[in-house]
Amino acid sequence: MKKTFVKFAAVAALGTALGTAVFAQDYPGKEIQGIIQWGAGGSTDTVMRTVTPHAEEVLGGKVVMKNMTGGVGAIATKFVYAQNPDGYTLLMGAENPLLYKVMGLGDIDYSEFTPINILARGVPILVANNDAPFDTFDEMVEYIQAHPNEVKFGSTGPGGLPSVVTSMIASKTELPVTQVPYDGDGPALTALQGGAVDVMPAVLGAAIEAIRGGRIKAITLIDNKPTEVLPDLPALGETHPEYADYFPWGPFFGVFVKNGTPDDVVAKLTEAYAEGAKSEDFVKLMADRGYIVESLSGQEAQDFLTKWQSLTTWLLHDAGETKASPEEFGIPKP
Amino acid sequence: MHGNHIRSAGELVFNAALFVISLVLLWASYGISGFSSLSSPGALPMAVAFVMAVSSGLILLDCWRKAERDRTRFLRDILPPAVIVMMLFITGYALLLVPLGFLPVSLIFLVLSILYLRRGGVVFAVSVSLLALILVYIVFRLVFTVLMPAGIVPEAEFLAAIGQIFGGGQ
Amino acid sequence: MQALEYFLIPWLDLKLLFLVAAGTFAGVYVGAIPGLSVTMAVSILIGFTFTWDVYPALCLMVGIFMGGVYGGSRTAILLNIPGAPSAIATAMDGYPLAQKGLAGEAIGLSTVMSFVGGLIGIVVLAIAAPTVSEFALVFQPRDYMLLAVLGILLVGSLSGESLVKGIFAGSVGLLIGTVGLDPLTAEERFTFGFTGLWGGISFIAVMIGMFGVSEALMQLHHVDKAAVKQKISRIVPNWSSIRRYLPLSLQTSSIGVLIGALPGTGGDIAALMAYDHAKRVTRDPEVPFGQGAKEGLVAPETANNAAVGGAFIPMLTLGIPGDAVTAIMIGALYIHGLNPGPMLMIEQPQMFWFITGALVLANIFMLIFGLTGIRIFTKIVEMPRAVLIPLILLLSIVGAYAVNNSISDVYWMLGFGVLGYFMKSYGYQLGPVILGVILSRLLDENWRRAIISEQDSIAGLFKGMLTSPLSLVLLAAVVLIFVSQTPLWRGVRGKLGLESKP
């Protein structure tokens, strides 16, 4: 018993000595934890698992990625916030934390974190069941207005991409629809194919294969210009200029560390992920799935976050979908 | 084992506790969204908590009506000392897991509980515990990279150092 | 002919053959350890096989999937701790067999039946994938809701002696499943102001606590009693007994394939439904269910392995995951530069046949690895309890932590372990609790989707049910099973277990 303790003490002492020595010498001195906000197999997960091996090469260390799901990503966000700001815990997340404050999900959002890299942005698209009696945006709006509350829109809960896009459309025209909630865009798109919902605002990347396969039809792209992936699909900003101010808008993926992380560590991580975002695998994955590589860091990334938060929170607030006004948290009007 | 007309030691108290908890949960489920709509987040919880309250109420009533007690004694048949001690051990384990870390706490837990249950044989207990812990560490920590709370043993740095020694030659 | 060529790729390439074998072998052990899941293993493999070609990576994943689903039965039979949710039903009759010293025979039978089930699943995948996936898409929220209700009715066959206690236990499970932020509206449910509860209570933590910890605590009652000596004379079941269970296994495998192919339901629900089905159709089992009926072992084991083939059906034909594991495999295909979707079968038909080939191979390896090494495995049960119990507790703690890297899951696991111990002591069955947790989200979400789609009108919901053939069939099944469980004129009171005098 006693012997074991001595052994442990020795191991512990050795470990601590090595640990500090390594830290002073060079970051990373041990494996880094990457906490992914969303479940295995989801788009955030896929993006992070593609880019990180390339960042690892630049870092010269290992990043162990873990999925920590629940609470629209709030559980993971809180977990990383509770760790030491030493650069050994990364938050790998999507856009959701920027809405936590107005949605009543606590007061920790990305303002408590330093962005390492805003990797990519998705483009929303409006897709419909093949049997839906409309093919264009105008026909859709007309049909919905003629049949109030009959058309079912897929949704992923308040604050999710579908609810933001629906609010955007509803801010300029009457849109009496029934929103049916799903726990993710994957299940909702499946339901769209089976006819359980009629229309679904989704991110292009999630819907693209089903569109290519002719399982669902695309109504309009929610952006200012058409995409290379579906060149024939009109962009809402072009056909209906009243929406143009909102765009470009879309969900994004980013890697973050807690505020207070040493500058040289942030710099090293930033360099690593910027390199990772240039890798062939990542660029190809993003292009195939219709995402736009951003690779923003530093002030650029901060500005991106601020603008995104201000636009989206006020839009949701005006649509009556928030629990608290953005004003309470000092989020400026766009 | 549990006949219809006799009850075991502590059964009444346990069933009463379940009934009270069900009532508390019923009240809590009402608090989620009240009777606002059939599709509200609180609809199913309320229905389920209601079923819980009714069924635990029936169970309690039935148990209360049983006049006879069987010959079980609470501290001998339901909660013997060995169970209490092991429950205390795992409670201690849970409380110390974060401050001390996975490796030391697990080792202490294994050694103590094997010693307690066998009542003797220190060498055996320590060697079995170490062997088991090493296997668990290899499978969970090294293969599945599950990051258990490190506590006072900085094993991550230690691993990195070992990795550097082996990786240094490349 | 082209298809056969693709099908044989993993068979003819020695490296791929070895990878399938290695994956299956690893899967059996991953599946057997509670807390280590196939989902985890596959997502770790994504990082591990990042630089590989897609074929070898898929070989490993397919092997782990097949082996893992089977492996869960090992610990369920030997220790009454299901290694994976899909083996919950296996424990109900497998463990009693082990207690009679028949662990070897039970493992042998479950291995052969897993092989049969797995094969049926793959055959359906190979010949009817497009048809089945179209059928799976027809399921509307109300149909999923009816399916969940059908599942809830299993409480009747899992309750043991007192139905009312079973109903209570089932509701506890349903309630546990709703704790946390509501996945549809992010509303807090039963969190009592703790943000730690936002993520809900991990289902695996509840399962490990209720089965692992409470069982370990129960065993403390006879810590000094010698362990059951295991007879290991007959491991491979003889042909006549396999033939006897063949009709049943065909039925339960069909349940497995269909439930596996539905996006949103998987092997765990399939196995429980198959168990219930076996109980219903077996007229006179040699041994009563719950005390070591072979049929109770055959049904869940065929169904959960058949669900593997089922889960690949929507994945390979439409790019829609059939369960959590196939969801990760879709991610892996993306990372390897393929675009899984409806076009995959048209643009890359070799993928479909390659995976089918690898699945058959994995199924064969599962049979081989399953039938060897049983002697060593059964030794676990013969270990002194004073060593076994602490080890089970440690493994339960690590397992609960590993699921979501969360300390609070460990606390929940221990709490439910203690609760489960008392429930067992006072004649409550724990099966319904787990059933409730498994079905909670399915029922809650689809009930709400169904009623939202009808704008909160119950009449509208019923109209929808009565006008759709599929819903009508499911509704009829619900009504029939409900009535069959409640012999109305034989005295409801007696059935409820409330009779105070015999």
C-alpha cells in the first residue's frame, strides 16, 4: 500500500516537472482536447474531424476530439468556459452560442471566447417536397397565403436556421405557416422526402445530395447570388431585392478558446487552423457540400461574429421568437 | 418472493417516498408549460407524471393494507452492512474523483473494496487492482482516448513526455 | 455479374479480409464492455483512418459494427449487464441461463442466432433495399408515435408479477427521458434550475446504473457463496434446435430489419419488440420466459443483428442514416470524398456491393470469434465475487463517464444504481424503466409533431390515422395488443396485481 503511494508520488512529481518544463518550452506540451458541440456524424463534427488532422501537423501535437452534446451546444460551451484558459481545451462549435442570451440559455456566448478560426459558412436554401403545388418563391408565397396554416415548414426549434430564414421571409411578407420542429436538419429533411413537412429551409450542404438525386426540389437560394453547385437556382436577393440587406447570412463553424489564453498560444493555434483550412481535403469537402470557406481569424472573425449576432438576434426578436430583448445585453441594432 | 399479502421491511417507507417524489414531479411538470397546448413541451411529462402519481398511489395503498409483515429485517435482508459499506465506498469514489483524479481514486477504491469483501490478502488485492487498472487505462484512455479527470496525477504530460522520448528519434 | 465482382472485393484482398476480421474481433469486445459503444469506436476510427483509402476504412467500421452489436450479449448473459442497449432484452433470459450453469450454451445459441439474424438482414439489404427505404419514408410522425405506443405496451410483458409496478417503472423511464432542454423548443424540463441538467440524463448512464451497479449491489448479499460452476460441454447448438427456432428467428429478423431501417429507431427497440413478439407467439416454452427461455434469447439476438443490415438500407439508398452508427459512417464517406445520397447507388454502385460483401464477411467472422473463446469468457462468472463486484463497479463508473465525458453522468449512474437496488428489493422490475427511457423521445417528439401538423386538433389526428393504411395497421396492432393484455372480463383488478386476498 505504502509502496504504491510512494510510486505514485514519484510518478506525479516526475510528471509535474516534465509538464511545466514542456509548457515553458513549447506549446502543445500535452494532448489538446477539442470539444465538439454537436453529435458524431453531424456537419460540425464532419468539418472539425476533416480540418483538425491538418492543423495537428502544423501544431506538432495531438488534438483529441470529443462530442459533448446537449442544450443546443450550451453544455459544451459551458464546459470549455469552466476550463483553464491555457489553450488545452478548444471549443469546436457552430453559430448557436450567439443566440443563447436572447433565447434564455444562460449568459455565456462567444464574447467569452477568442475565435481561432471561423472556418466556413453555409448557404441556406429553401427546398420543398416534390409533390408541393409550387415551384418558385412567388408561387409558394401565393399558395401559403391562399391556404393559411396548411403548409408545414420543417424547423429545428427557435433560433435554428429554419426559424431564422422563416422569420426573414415573414419580415417582408405575410407567411402563415405551421412550423413542425425536428431535432436537427437531417431528420427534418428525411421528413420532407416522406411528405411529413412540405417546405424546409435548410443549409445547402445538407440538402444538396437529395436535390441532385431528385428526391426533393429546390425553390430558391437564400443569398444574393446563385451558387456554383446549383447554377440554375435563382437567388432570393436577386429576385426579391427587398431581402438583399440580410445576406450573406448563414450558419458557420468555428474553433474557439476561452478569453485569457496566452497570446502566443492563440497565435500558434490560429496559424495551425489557417493552414488546416487551406488543405485540399477540407477545401474539397466544403466545395462538395456547398459551404463557403471563410477562414477568418483575429479582428475579422470578431467583426463577423458581432455582425452575425446583431442581425440574427434582432431579426428573431422582431419575429417574437426570443425570450429576452437583444437590447438587454447591449447587442446593437443592425 | 414478494407475496401479495405480506410486505417486506422498509417497503412501506420506500413506496411512500416514491409517491411523494411522484407528486413533486407532477407539480414540476405542471411548471414546464401548464395546460397551454397539447403540443407543449410539458404535455407528455405531465401525462407521465400523472400516471406515476396514480400508480405509486395505488402501490402505496395496497402496501399499506397488507397487515402482515414478512420476517425480513431491514438491516439484515434489505440493506446488509456489506451493501451499506460498498455504497459508502462508491459515494466516496464519486466525491473524490475530480479532486484526486481517476488513477489514484480507482486504485484506492479497488484495493479497499477487495480487502473489505475478502477480509485480508493485501498483496493479492493490490496486484489484482493494479492489473485491472492498467487494463482499464489502456483500453479507455489510450485506445478510446477517454480523458478521465486527471486530478493530482498529470498523466497527460507524462504521456506526452513518453511520446517525445519515442518520437524524438524521427 | 459486376455486382458479384464488387461483392467479392473484401473477400479476395488479404488486407481487407484481415481488417474485417480485426474490426469484428475488436467489435465483440467493444460491444461487451458497458460504456464503450460502437458509435464511439466508429467515430474514433474516422480520425484513425483519415489518411487511408475508403475501402480499408469501411472494412474496419463494418466489422466493428457487426461485432459490437453481437458483443453486447456477452456481458448481458454472463453478468446481467447488457454491454449495449440492444442487448437489454438478451439479459432477461440469458442471465437466468448463466445462473443455471448454462452460460456456454446460451452464448453458443446467441452467437448462431445472431449470425442467422445478421444474414437475413444482409439478404434483405441486398435484394430489397430500394423498396424497404421507400417504405421507411412513408412513416409519418403519427406512425412513429403509434410505434412508440406499441413499444410502451411491452411494459405488460416486462412487468413480472405486478403490472401496476411495471406501469410505474415504465413511467419513471419515460420521465427520465424528458429531463433537460427540450430538443424541439429548448425549454427546460425538470432541471430545477441546474444548468448541469440541461443536457438531460444519459440513457447509457441509467442503463449501466440500473443493471450494472444495482446487480453488483444485489450480489453483495451472497458475496461468500461460491460462484455457479459452468457446464461447458455443449457450446455449438445442434442442428435440430437451430431448426426448431428457425420460424421464430425469421419473424424476429423481419422485425429487426424493418425497425433498423426506420430512421430514428434502431437495434435496441427492435430487440425489445422481438422479445415481446416471441413471448406472444411461443405457445409453450420449455422454460417460462424470464427464467431462461431459449426463445427469449433467440428473438432479441436475431433482431438486433438483423437491424444492422436494416440500418444500411436508407444509408446506402438515400444517404439517410438508419441509426447513430450509420450516421457517423455517412460522415466518414464525406471525409473520404464520397457523397452519400440518392445518387451514390447510381454513380458508385460498387460501394453498395462492397459494403454488402464486407457485412457478410463480418457476419462470418462474428460466428467464428463468437464460438471460440467461450470457455475463457465463462470463467468470468466463476471469478470470486469479492473481486468481480469491485471490478463491475469500476467498469460501470468508467463506462458512464466515457459516454459523454461527463462527471454528472457518473453521479446519475450511481444514483440510479442505488434506486434500482431498492426497486429490485421491493419487487419492481427494471426492464420497464429502460424501455421507457428508450422510447421517451420517440413518443414525445412524434406526438408533438403529429399534433402540431394537425394544428392541435385531436380529431384531425384521428382522421389522419384512419385514412392512412399504414397508420391504420399500426393502430389496429396497438388496440389488439392492448386488449389481449387486458382480459376485460377476467377482472382487471387481478391483472393489476392489486388483489389483496388470494
